[in-house]
Amino acid sequence: MEEKLIGRRVEQETLQQCMSSGKPEFIAIYGRRRVGKTFLVRQFFAQHFDFYVTGVYQGNRQEQLGVFNRALNAHSQAYFPPAANWMDAFEQLKAYLSHLNKSQVVVFFDELPWLDTPRSRFIQAFEHFWNSWGSAQSNLKLVVCGSATTWMMSKVIASRGGLHNRTTRRIHLQPFNLAETEQYLQHQRIALSRQQIVEAYMIMGGVPYYLSLMKRGLSLAQNIDQLFFAPSAELSEEYALLMRSLFQQANYYRLVTEFLAKKAKGFTRKEIVEGLKIDDGGFFSEVLQNLELCDFVRRYRPFGKAERDTVYQLCDQYTLFYLRHVKGGKAGDEHQWSHISPTPAHHAWCGYAFEQVCLQHTAQIKKALGISGVQTNVCSWRGRGAQIDLVIDRQDQVINVCEIKYALQPYVISKAYARQLHEHLMLFRQQTKTRKALHLTMVTTHGIEQNINSAEVQSQVTMDDLFAP
């Protein structure tokens, strides 16, 4: 099937602006493994690069210099002898690019962090190449990307060294939203209902590579069994690879990630430090920041709380599913998901996972409520005797108190649940002392069934609303 670039409208607009800017551009693209960084660049530039090299995973200095030399000879259609070091290698690249008589010269370094092997002095040579020559070439468009987020942040994007403030554009490539996921699956001719697409998203998130592994003709449960639980399942070992490729000191990141997975609502920084018995220092701050930058962790301050009460919540769907059902699952059951799907345990998991999907689509929820243009603070609330999934605190003196419910049909508000909702609103007002109007909002898969108990609901958002662009 012909490959097609799905979504990525904002990113394509950014790249197009760079191409027509008439000045040198240094574009850094970063994001989690498998999110489609390389695919975006290849498709946008239609494989038309004046120089393109990909680092070798866990390669040594000589191997990295070797692939650089072969790429240089292939693109230049000339012979450059193997360089002894990176300074010489970049001098050769400069010599080749200097003789190109073109209005735009596109250079792409894919998996840039892998080229920077220990004691190779790659980054010093790269800095010198850009600072001494590249930044003065009005036709040069230098694109770099990498999954090793800690390296990309410390050495390129937030560098305190020779590349400090040198990038002209930064693109944080994030997973697909639900609309893009639906579009992608339709392009792959995988027939799923919207509820099944939501469940697929709750398991794999909007990571294009994971979605590409799904097979036509299989049910969703069959696909999940094959991808996670069958012998040699493609995604059963992805977690370890994910951590190693994204982060240096991967074991430390795994420690923090797996602790966060223990509680759905997340933990404060103090709770993480005390729970893991680790130092609350600068390195821990860097770990939390990098987990957030890679879309693994959502950071939010509960309504009415101080900065010290900020909560860190694990939100990467693949990681949550893996730690809950694969790592801790029943060994040897290659049809585990098919077996669990009709059970109460599956429904309980869907409730939590659907909440995560909604929290990642708050822009769509605001659009459905007609408040896209209203300044808001989106958070949760944990009080004495109650907690609220989603709070949208609006500048127009209204607070949407949102309850999120997953169901296979319109949700029925019982008399007991209606009483609980009323109590939650009363506790919220009493404990926060807010004077704003409180609008009870139900966010559900198929809406709510209108009955005598639903009278207090001011507005509702359905699963279909979450599929808005």
C-alpha cells in the first residue's frame, strides 16, 4: 500500500515556512520512539536530500564515521577518503555542500544522538560545522532528529554549550490524536468501529508504528493478542527497547515510571521521592522533565493547590497497558486479551484508560462545549471525601466539573449516582470556596440516557466529539 503522510498539518506548515524563509534553518525534531519523526521528514522532502545519514544504534566511532563517509560519497557522487575524525568528516561535508549551486540545500541527520559515541568529540565537530559555516549559508536547511530525548535536549535543543540558542525551529512530534488515528486506520483499510478505535487507542495510544502492526481481517481482541501475548509478540519486548532508546540511565527511568504506574491519579514529587527512597535533586528533576517531554508523564496542579502539590501522572497508553496487563499478566496465555475482554476486570480497566484518553483530548472537549476561545485552566481535583476527574476552570466565571464514564451504551445515571454527583459538587464548592457557577458535565462514550436523575447535568460530551480534528 502506498505510504501517505497522515495529519501533521502544523509540522508540515513549520517545515514549509523554513523552506521559504530565505535564511539558514537549523530544525530539531524530537519525540518518543516510533512516533514517526523520520517518516515525516522523508515524506515532506519526498526523499530529496543533498545529504542524508542515519546513525548506527550502539555503533562505535569507526562505524559511525564509516556510514557518514559512505553517505557523503553516495550523495556527492565523488570519492572522499574515510575521515580520521569528526572534524575532518565535517570539513569534507562542507567542501561538498559549498560546490552545490542550488537555491535550497537540505541536509538531514537522522538519529543524531547515535553518532555521538563516547570520546568521539562528534558534538564539538557538529557545533563547529554549524557555527563557523552552516549558520552563514542562506540556502542551508539542516534537519536533525533523534529519539534519545535526554541527548537531544541537553546537547541540541536546550544546550548550554556551542549550540546554545542555535536551533531556529523545534518540532516536538507527538502521537496521533483520535481523529488522526481513525484516518490512519482507514488508510490501512482496517475496519473498526469508533468504540473499537478508542479501545485500540487506550492500548497503543496514537503511535503510528504500533497502529501499523494491526492486521486486516482480525478483530481488535485478536490483534491485541497477536501483538502483546502470542509467542514472540511484536510489542511484548517494546517497553525495554523504548526505555533504552529514549533515555540514558534507562533503569532509573524505569524505576520512576513503574512507581507512577501504581496509582491511576499519580503522585506528588514528594510522594515519589519518599516511595522510591531517592535523592530529590537536579537529576530527579531532569528525569521528570524528560518523561514529560516524551509524553510519558502528565504534570498538573490540582485545583486550588500550591505548586508543591503538583501531581505527576503516567499517561502513555502503551506503557500503562504493558505494565498492567503484559508484565504482570498470566504467563503463557496467548489469548489473554480475548479471554479478559468480557470480564468486569476489562470494564474496570476501560474506565480508567478512557479517562486518560479524555485528558489527552481536552481541546476537543472544550470545542464540544463551545469554549475553545475561552481562557481556561484544565486540571483535576482531589478533596476530602471526593475527587473529580476533570475540572475546566474558565475565565468567564464558570467551572465545568466533568465526570468521565465509559460504557457500551448510553450511560444511565441512577438515583444513587445522582446523589453522589450532587454531593461532589457541594464538597467541591465548600472545600475550594469558589464563587463561580458550577456546570456538571458528563463525558461519556455514547451520551447519557435522559431520566429524572439526569436533571442536574448541564452539558455532555460524547466519544464522537473526541474525534474532532
